[in-house]
Amino acid sequence: MTRGRWFAPSLVVALAAALTFLTLPVVAIFVRTSPANLLGALDDPGVLDALWLSLRTTLIAVAIIVVVGTPAAYLLATRTFRGHALVVTLVELPLVLPPAVAGVGLLAALGPGGIAGGAIEDAGLRLVFETAGVVVALTFVAAPFFIRGAQAAFGAVDRSWLEASRTLGAGEARTFLRVAIPAAAPGMLAGLALAWGRAVGEFGATLIFAGSFRGRTQTAPLAIYERLGTDFDAALALSAVLVAIAGALLLSAKLLGVRGVARAAR
Amino acid sequence: MLRVEARTTLGAFALDAALEVPAGSCLALAGPSGAGKSTLLRIAAGLMRPQRGRVTCGDDVWLDTATGRQVAPELRACGYVFQDYALFGHMAVWQNVAYGLRGLARAERRRRAEELLARFGIAQLADERPRTLSGGERQRVALARALAPKPRVLLLDEPLSALDARTRASASRELAGVLRDTGVPALLVTHDFTEAAVLGDRVAVIDAGQIVQEGTAGELAAAPGSSFIADFTGAVVLTGVARPGPGADEVTVVDLDGGGVATSTDRGSGAVALSVHPWEISLEPAGARGEGSAQNHLDAEVVTVTRVANRVRVALAAPQPLVAEITGAAVGELHLAPGVRVTATWKATATRLVSL
């Protein structure tokens, strides 16, 4: 008995330390200043502009990610081909890319002097320092979260369901819409929540590629950074809103993930 | 008429098989797992493409690797019952059944689905989710779903293997009825020879990717082409009506259909199937009611004598056909040849009963 006595308590100590360290900043955001101050700071038109811009850009980015990412994830989940693993790795690359690198890369690719910059200019599009550029940066960093989740969800759909659909007269497209997507929906939504959470918090790539102009490219995280020195209460208020959004998204991802796993197990 | 010819290799496994199923008849494709049964079924449905092969249904060519013709699975109208039934978990039972009904209003699709469910005695389950159903109910839903679009061919992959022993007997009887009624070619895959014998008009035994013998179940059991088939065909099955035996032993006496009685130590009543392994049956000169302990004696006439490896299969004509497996020496001693009359003998303790 004496030999093992220190082990279990030390696990508890480690967890307690981790929990304290990881939650303290979140708690501090809400207790550092009074709730009245927080709400008052939200009245600032600049703060509201930033939140509104964040909402619009993240929704557009997530919509693009879902529309393009869903069929791409389905292909990755249901087909094997030469270079499959390489394609999966490339799609996941933005997950580990430093955001600043992502921003520089986007500039080099899509900026005025970038390798595809000319084509974009010819098409009459302007991305750098524009709201559209924010959407591009958000899509770039957040897409892998959704594609990974959707690919795993499609991969977990019983192959015989898809085959049964085919033998019952449904073509590939109908099988995709009527069987694969509904069956994979919980996992896809979990991936979507994570992607959205990543997009809402995006900072580095957006700053480098789109800049930080109020009302045009200054999303909530950029607004927090700008107010740090001048209006700490406003920074705290914005942070509190983002914490609430992030918490809600994480919770829904967890719940959907649990439901998806439970459904798959039945 | 469904015709399937396929040659394909999957790693070390090579499939080279051809089969034909006439309309209104069921061919049971029986063999051990990994023999290539399901692969043939998937090729017939178009879920898999063999390296070389040809699949035709009536005058329609579904697959011809020589000409490059390949019809997509959704255009073949195959009713396919999957091994685990593959019911769509996100749809109600009636929606599963109605899935293959196209170009109809929702109300009409629901009406037709319910009609089919009623035929299988599960109309009350229309709004349930598949996960709440028992194995037997799922099997019926899968069958109803496969039949709903009026398929031109019925393909069944181990349709009874997911059921427990009690459900299996009734599901098997019901399935036999469905197969009789549909009037389309049916190809059924099973690893169980008894199931193949009950459900198939003919049985093709497949082993290591090759069809090793095809015939009626009786033919295969009586004259197996190899020791593998002899082992695989397993028990002789007789049917009859069970009643309690006399005395305090609580044995069961079965009045066999067509005449004769047999005794079993299993309990049973009403219509039963009685099974005994060919190697449990010994042969004696006609009329002998031996001194031994065996309780069962049936007079029979030798039909064929087939040597299989180091043993001999003797097919016997009795009110119901029997097969005995004996040694070559015994054949000589009894002068066994077609037409010779013998008495088949086996123990009550080697006799299994299954309620029908």
C-alpha cells in the first residue's frame, strides 16, 4: 500500500494545476471588471462593428467551407486512389501552419504581386485590405477542421448503406444527398462547430493578408488587439463575447460528437 | 434467367465461377466464409467489377468486360438483402421500404410501403426507427425494402445469419414462401448447408473461389464430389410429427412423413425436422433388428454408392431419402450395390429435433 500512495494524489495535483492554469484567464475576463462596465463597453460603435464584421465574414467562410468541403470530404472518405494519403496531408496542412505564415503565404499567392494575383485582378476582385480578403483568410485556416470532421463522419457511415441505396435505384448523387449526408450529419456538424470556432478566433493570417481597418477588415480579435492599450474595458468586453461564442461552439461540437458516436455504435 | 460469369483475383484469392438461375427458382450459393460467395453476389448487383466477366438478366447485358459494357447498380433493379440488413438508421421503417419507390407522391409511397409491411405482418412498425427493431423484424423490413421496387432479380447475402436460432426457423419458412411467390431468379448466399437445402431449389457449393459441385441438396448429400462437400453437406434431414414416447424415459417419437418412425432423446412436439449425421447411420442386412443399442431402424434400398476419399457415401431410398457414410470394408461385407435392400440404423441420442 505504502508504495503506491503518492501516485493517485499526484495525478490529482497535476489535473488541478492544469485546470487552474487553463481556466484562470477565462475567469479573469469576467471578473476583472464589473458586468456593467462590460455591457457599457459593448455600446461602443467600433466594438459592435467588429462583432458584426466577425459574424458576417465567419458565416460566409463557413458556408464556402461546407459547400466545397462536403463533397471533397466525401471523396476522400469513400474512394482510394494513388496519393490519397498525400492529399489528406496537404488538406490538413493549414492546421499546423503558423497563422502568420498562412497570411504571408496568402499574400504571396493572391496578393497584387502574387502568383495568382494577376488572375484575381483581371477578374475584378480585390482581396488585400478588403472584407473579401478576411473571408479568404478565415476559409484558409478553418477549412481543414471541417474537412477532417466530415471525412471521419463519412468514413464511419456503413458502406452497405451506400450500396443498399444504389441497389434500390438511387444514383451516386442521390445516395450522397439522401443517405450519406443525413447519416454523417452529427459528425459534420461537430466539424463545422470547430471550424467556425477557429474562424471566429482567427488573428494572424487576417492581420497580415487583410489588415485591420475598422468596419472593413477589423474582426473582433483584431479589435481586441487594437484596444488593448487604449480601452482595456472594451477589449475585455469583446473577449467576453468571444469566450461565450467559443464555449457554445465547443459544447455543441461535444454534444454532436457524442450523439454521432452513440448513433454509430447502435 | 440470371447468368453470372466472373474471373477475378483479389490479392491471393482467385474467383473463377459461373452460374445460372432460372426465373422463379432459387439457387443457394453455399460455402465456407472467404469462399467468394458474397463477391459473386456483389458482381451480380454491380457493386463490384470483376477483371473478366459477364452478367446477364434475361436479354439484358448488365456487364460484359469483353465489350466494356457495365450497367450501374441503380439501373439493374436487383433486390439486395444485405447480411446485416443495412437499414437506413436515419429513416423510419416505412421510409426505408419506400426508398426504392420513385416518381410517386409521398402519400402513395407510404401506402405502398405499408401494404408491403402488412404482408410481412409488421405494419405496426411503420413509424419506428430500425434500431428499435428485433433481428427478425429487421430482416422482414430488409426483405420488404428489397421487394418494394419490384426487382428483376433477388440477391440475398446470408439473410438468416444475423438471427438467433429460435427466430431463424420461422424466418426461414417465411423466406421460402417469399422466394416461391416472387417469380424472379433468386441467388442466396449462405455458409449453412441445411439453410441452402431448405431455401434453394438447387445448391451450388463454392470453395476457394470455385464452384465445386451443383445440384439439388439431395444429390449433393447423396453423391458428394469431394470430402469437403461430404463434410459440408452435414446432416440428413427428415421431417415428421413428434409425440411423447411411451415409458418413463421421456424420449420423443417422430412419425416420419411418408411412413416410418424414429426416436430422439431431444424434446419436441408437432411438426419437426429431425437431423442425423450420415456417419452416425450404420447399415445392416435387410430386416435385421440388431442386438445393438440403436433405437432407430428404417428399411431402405440402396440408390448409389459413392466413394469419397477413404469413406463411402451410400444414398438410400426410404420414404424420405437418407444418406449413410460407411467404410469401404463394410460395403464389401454387405455386398452393397444399387437395388440392394438394407436396414439403416442409428441411435436416438444421435438424433436432433428442431421444431418447424
